[in-house]
Amino acid sequence: MNIIKQKTTMVAALLRSVPVAMTIIFIIAVVLMNFLARITLVSLPWLALNAGITVSWMSFLFVDIVTRHFGAKAANMLSIVAIAVNLVVCFVCVILSRVFDRPSLDMVVGGQWSILLASTIAYIVAALTNNYTNVFIGRRFFRQNPDGRKAFAFRSYISTFLSQCVDNFLFVFLAFVVFPNLPGALPVRWTIAQCVGASVLCAAFELLSEVIFSPLGYHVAQKWKERNVGQEYLDKYCPNGVLES
């Protein structure tokens, strides 16, 4: 019970520390990823793309900013909070689909459990990959200046591309290869070639988005540092610096 209380207190301090608007945008992006992922935009023999690609880069840009300012543990905790909110949203959607017999509603939430489970597994693994890779690169290659523009760019680019490959492949493989064979799952099937093509192309697109928007991310992170954003959390949980947390 003490461990649960400590973790709860830690998460509460983090949520007070991170600007509310940024947290809300992050959570909305994670939720939207799940709903848009069921919509296939491109379906070719060697490639398939779903609409989740349009917002997924936003969540990873946010966690890169959080990782840089608060550390990997903080980014992991916020990712878990976003997943928890997403679970609640999906639960509400399932209840609505059972209470109201509307074809239009079923188009939105039908087969949602398979998308939800695949997305949750993929996002957890990808978030851990992204956050710890980001910190590892800072420790290994930018120890002298981990907060510099160049360090932020390289940490973000490499961690984003690697984690997005993991996220995309795990998600589409589970959602469109493994789960369609189970009762009640979304009946959309992809081939392994489509999964591989999608994971690489989506990761490249999301990396491009990161390159375009990373100056904004760096600017936000610098402003947080200048204004001592989240000093309560940093003083209590990162006394030796975020790279050591």
C-alpha cells in the first residue's frame, strides 16, 4: 500500500507540474490514435496505412519534451495516465454501442476491443522504447550538453523513429493479423508485407513530422526550463538531474 501511495503522490505532483494544456493535447492525441487507427487510408499489396498516422507524431513529440525536462519515468507515467483515460473512453463507447442500436455508432466503436488492446500493447512498448532511448542517447553522446538544440534534435529523431517502428508494427500486426481471427474483433485483415511497409513508412512520416516540429518542441522545453516549470517535481524526484532519474 505504501508503494501505491508513493506512486499516486508522484503522479499527482507530476500532473500539477506539467502545463495542463499540454497534458490535455497529449491525452486527446492518444485517444484519437485509437479511433482513427480503425480507418484504412491506403491498401496496396505491399503497403497499408491507417488514419492514426495523422496524430500519432503529436504524442511522441510531447513525451520527448517531457523526457527532456522531467525524465523518462515522468514520460512513462504520463503515458500510463493517457492510456487509462483512453480505456475509460473506450469503455464508455462500448456501453453506448450496447445501449443504443445505431449502425452509425457501431461504425465508430464496433470491434473496438481489438483496436484498443493492440494499441495499448503497442503504445506501452513504444513509449518505453522512446523514453529510455531518448535518455540513453543523452547519457551516451551528449553528456556535456544534454539540453542543447543539437542534443534535443538527435535524441528526439532517433528515439522517435525507433519507437514508431516498434509501435506501428506491433499495432498493425496484432490488430490486423492476429486479432481478426477472434470473435468480435474488427474484421480488417492485412498481410505481413503490408504490416512491414506500414511500420517503416509511418515511422518515416512521423520522423519527418518530428523534424518539422522539433524546433517548436525545443522552444517549449527551453521555456519550461527558463520558467522553472515543475520545480516541485524536479526538486523532489529528480535531485540528481533528469538523466539520472
